[in-house]
Amino acid sequence: MSSGPGATGEPPDDVRRLARRGSAGLAGSAVTALAQLALTVVVARGLDKPQAGIFFTATSLFLILSTFTRLGTPTGLVWALSGQRARGENDRLRPTIGIALPPVLITGLVLALGLVLAAHPIAQALLSENTAPELVDRMVLILRAMAIFVPVAAIYDAVCAASRGLGVMRSTIYVERLLRPVLQCLAVAALAWYSGALLVTLAWLVPYAFALVLAGQMLLTVVRRTAPPGNGPAPRREFWAFTGPRALANLAQTIQQRLDIVLVGALLGPREAAIYAAATRFLVLGQAAGLAISMAVEPSLGAALGVGDRRGAGTVYRLGTAWLVVVTWPIYLFAFVAPGLVLSVFGRGYGAGAGVVRVLAAAMLVATGCGMVDLVLMMAGRTWWNLGNVGLGVGLFVVADLILIPRQGIRGAAIGWAVAILVNNLLPLAQVGAALRLHPFGRATAVAAAWALLACGVLPAVLLLPLHGSLWQLVAVVLLALAVYGAGLFRLRRPLELIHLPIPGHRGRALARTA
């Protein structure tokens, strides 16, 4: 693969296409992150802390269960379909989708039935012994209601992934990143101040059904256009050999992200679970940006590694890492510098989670500096390695939480999660370097990290030092820092490869053509 100006392996047209896909995903993810953050603020301010804790605990369990139900098919579909398209095996596209979706639906229905039947003992296990009985009864009703939506959410994620594997991002961007989170936020906001946790949880769940209908229609359109009817061999054994370990790894990763809220609720009570959930919500902004970039590079990585093009894969990996640092480091640096002020947006009493914010912000700075390293492993077919890494991280996470939460409270939960984050990034980083000779470190990554640290870390810390520490002072300092940061990014657009991003008013032309 020939190199071009400003690139190290991928042609400029491919880089620009990747940039356009990434910028569109980032725009959608920005809406998702803001909607999720607004939803958390609404729940924290609209419900009292025990009921907010019940909502956060129940929705965390829902995400864990729906992840299990997916059976790893989202990553498997992207990997299989993008590889088949790159190799010209279009007659295998429809059979591949056909072998992935039915097991997800069957698993979801079985799990939903089990959740309905075992709702009462599960509710008792999720809440601490000193929880009021009426809150336990409310949790039982919530669990039975959300059982209906577990298979819906799992099928929906798989459908969106199939579209991405076929090279179309519309359902992911417009439905998953825009419509669903906005509908959830609006529905919850309409009820939070006038009802309890049960109706608020239902308002959060129902948009999954609308999203599934729209994403399904989009997939059918894409299949008719890009996957001609054919009776090619379905890669059943190959697909499930890849997807099986990925299912366990996906579950383990979701457990890392959500089980700590469940454990805090079970060990300390729903009030502490609400504070901890609010304190970890700043991560949503960075994770949404990281997910958008990962989804943008996923098909390119799968295609490059599927045909053995490690040079092209390395280019995509390094560019993706640089853009990940550009977008996420300001979020984590602002949170680290002023955690108490960040948490004041949720209302009184939530500032107790400041220690949680600092621990997790530091861990995420390291993690994002490694890039989407687990995605590189998966797209290279090393799903068992990924499973081992995630399994080790989850094991350390659970042990650390069980030891530290009773001793240090919610800060102990944050330490456990930080340990898992570091293990799940530094270990695969070493594996990718040793086995694939790929790494995320290049000039663009170094420049992005240095400028973000200066503009969004050092500058806000210096400006906030003499101030009294109000939320509006924080907002003013953040806006000033972002203005400086944005100006610097414009000046550094060439080493950061930002010249390939499309800008409004130029009909999609790259910035490089108008600079």
C-alpha cells in the first residue's frame, strides 16, 4: 500500500474516508454522550438518592444481561462481513448474517424468562440488607419489566453491527448514536420529577424497541443493495470460533464497566450507588468518543488484517490513537483537575465522589494513550488472547472491589476498576507489539498528548488555583482552555492528520485542499 503526504501506509483517499467516517461517528457520539450525561443529571436531581441508586443498579444489570445475550455477534459480524467484502466473497454475506441472529434471539428469550421467574431473589441480592422493603418490591417490578427488552437490545446491537460490517454506518450513527439516546433522555426527563424509579426505568427501556425497528429496516435496505442473493457457504464454525471467546470477553468488559455499581449497591446501599454512578458518568463522554473512533476504524482494520496488510493496519491504528487522544484527553484532564466542581452539576451530596473521578481519570489517560489495542487483537483473530486479558482484568477487578469497597467505600470500587482498565490496555499493548509488530505511538500521538496536557491540564489548573471554585468559574475556564486547545489543533492539523477531516462549507473537501 503506497504512502502519501502525511500518511505512513494508507493512501490519502483511504485516510480521508476513514476521517470522514470518524468525524461523523464523533458527531453522533457527542450527542450520545451529552444525552447520557444529561440523563444522569436528570435522574440525580429528579429522584432521591435511594431511587436514583435503584435506577442505576437496574440499568447496569440490564446492560450486563444484554451483553451476554449478544453472544459476541456484533464484533463477529463486523470481522466476518468486512473480511468477506475485502476478499470479494459477497455470496457469503447473507448466510453469515443468517447464522448470527437466531441464537441471539433464542438466548434473549430464555434469559428474559429466567429474569421474570427469579426477580425477587435477584432484587434482594442487588440491594443491601438495610434497604427499605418497598424499594426491594420496586426493584422486583423493574426487573420483570426490563426482562422484555433484554432480547430486543441484543438483537438491535447485532443488527447495527451487521450494517457496519457491510460498510454502512447510518444505523450506528443516526439510530444508535442520535435517536435512541435522545429519546431516552427526553422520556426520562418527562417523568423523573413526577414519578418513581419504575416509570423512569421503563422510559429508558422503550426507545430500544423503536431503535430496533429502524435499524432493522436500514439493514434490509443495505443487504438488498450490497449483498446479492447467493448460496455461498456459511462460515458457521469459523464464525463461532471467533465469536465464542469474544462473547465472554464482551461480557467481562461490560462487567468491568457496570458491576461495580451493582456491588456498591449490594454492599453499601442504593444511596452510595447513586453517588458512585454519578461520579463515573464523566467517563461516558470519553468512552463515547472512543467508541465512535473504534467503530470508524473497525472495518478498515478488519479489511487490512483480513488480507494480511499489516502496514495499512498500522497506519489506521496510529491515526486512530492520535484522534482518540485529541478527543478524549481534554475530558479526562478537566475531570482530574476539578473533580468536585464537575460533580456539582448533579446536585448536593454528589461531591463525595471526587476521589472516584481522579482515580478513573488517571487510568483512562493511560488507556486511551494505548489506542484501540483490544480491537487490533480481535481484528487479527486473537480473540482468545483478548478473552484471557479481559478475564484477568475482571478477576482482579472483582477481588479488589470485594476487598476495598467495605474498607474504602466508593473510592475502593474506583481503584478496582482502574486496575482492570490498566491490565486490559497495557497487557494487550505488549501482545500486539510482540505478535503483530504494531504499535500506536507515532508523531501524531505524541503531539496530541503534549498539546492536550498543556492546554487542558496545566492551563486550567493554573487558572483555577486563585479562584473560589464555583461551577460557573469552571465553565469559564473550560471554555477558555478549549478555545486555546482548538486554536492549537488548527495549527497542528498536519502532524495530527486532521487535514483530512471534512469541514462544512467546502462540500466535503478535505481541509488540506483549502488550507
